[in-house]
Amino acid sequence: MMTGSTSYRLFLMRLEQLQAFLAVAETGNFQQAAQKCGVSQSTISRQVQSLEATVGIALFHRQGSAKLTLGGDHLLPHAKKICQIWATAEQELTDLQSGKQTELCIAGIPSACAYQLPPILQKFSKTYPNVQLRVTTLGSDRALKVLKDGLIDIAIVMNNPFLTASSEMVVQRLYEERIQLLLPANHVLSQKENLTWKDLHNFPQVVFKDGYGLQRLVQDQFNRQGISLNATIELNSLEAFRGVVKQGTLIAILPETFLIELSYDPDLVVRSLTEPSLTREIVLVTTSDRIQIPPIQYFCKLAAQIIQQQNSLTYSAL
């Protein structure tokens, strides 16, 4: 039984035979074909003879100039097509390795897409203006699934070792953020400065849809505390959370990144939760083959660099 590497070598050998066949067909002469291919005449002759032995029919008349036989005439268009397909494939792979990628597809959680990604995307586009960026907002679980399915190149998600524990996955830590509570200003809980998880027992809440890492994280915390999570509405848009909570009856547990700007809204109140405080780790995930591609490699390094700078500015302002 042939191995994959053996099959590949045999394919290349037969490709060389077809290339030799095309060179002789185009020049009408074995010597000129050898010069065109940069090999000896004996090599060209041997490759054509091997091809003839494989197909079981003579491909050239060898009296005088090398003219195609009926079999050679039938093979000619197919040989041209095969060699052109291979040349195109080689060029595409060369372009990929040299960074000539036509697009880069990214999926990220809502907060990352809204706040962390914009400066990264802007700087990336200046360095790779010919690479089209395609960004989709997804929950962590869904983003990692489409990454594994090969539909995207990079996922920016809440860390979940159970979903990234694979040798093909490359996980890069970006930042950590607190999980806090968003309340209407007139809510009964807004009167308390220090809130615990038990204070939230049975209060109607707006939550992320199933498949979002934050939804699972919050539900786990409620389970640990032995209290009920009263999920009244499910959403997947941060702006929708703002609008619903402002109506005055529901509360929401959300990432600090999003809540920073909402703390200035007079109709809303942001409170920290203790006993215990809850954080989540945001990571960038790609695959071991993709990280070798220059634009993807650059994006990963750029993301880490810019987010580190953002964090430094945030802490220095505190």
C-alpha cells in the first residue's frame, strides 16, 4: 500500500512526464524540448518513454521531427489542462506563503468587536491594504466551531480550555475583564453600593443567548451560589441590553469593557459584584497552520500589542 508521500512523489514524476510531453509537442524536437526544460535530452526521452509505457500507446512519430501520433493528439489538451491547473495551484500556494492573501476572516464576541477590534483592524489595513477583512460577531462557542470548520481564520472569544484543548489550536491571551451588574437608576438594587450574587436571587434579568460564553459563566456562578437565575429575555446585542435595561425593570450581568461608557448614563447604574468577584479571560484563537501565514501572524501580534497598550493607558488613568 502506497503512503501519501509516495503517492505525491509518483504524481510529481508523472507531472514531469506530462511537462516533457508538452515541451516535445510544442517544439517538435527532443533536443529543443530538453533545452526548454533545462534538462538533458536523455532525460526528456526517458520521461516521454515512461509516459508512453504508462498510457500503453506511442505518443510521437520519431522519424524526422517528433510529430504527435493519434494518441498524442488526444492526450495534448488534457496534458495542457493538468499542467495549467498545477501551475495555478503552485502560484496560489506561493502567494499564500508570501502573504498575498485576498481576505482574512475574523469572528469575535460582541464586546471585543465593538471596543478592542477597531484600532487593530485600522492598523492592519494600512499594512495589508489588499487583504479584505471580514468580521462577524458571534458567541464564543459558535466562533470556535466555525474556526474548527475552516470558515474563519481567527476567533476572539472568552477562554474555554475544553473547546481549545487541541494540538492544532493556537491560543493567545489578550486581556482579562471584570463581570459587573447593569441596573436601571431607579431599581431597588441600585441603592446598594456593595452587591453580592445572593442579592440577585430571582430578580428578572436580561441574558445572552445560549452559546455565548458569558451566559454559561453567569449561570455557573448562580449554580455555585445555590440561587436562581431568572432569565426573562435573551439577547445577543450589547446595545439591545442598554435599551432593555433602561426601561426600568430588568437587570443584566455584562463585561466591564461595555459598561465603562454606560456608567455616564444618568438612567443607568453599574455595580460591582462580590463574594466572589467574577472575571473572564479573552483570548485570540487560530490554528497552527494559519499562524504560519504572514497576514494572520501579523494580525495576532498586532492584536496583542495594541490591547496591551490600551490596558496600560486604562490603568495609568485610574
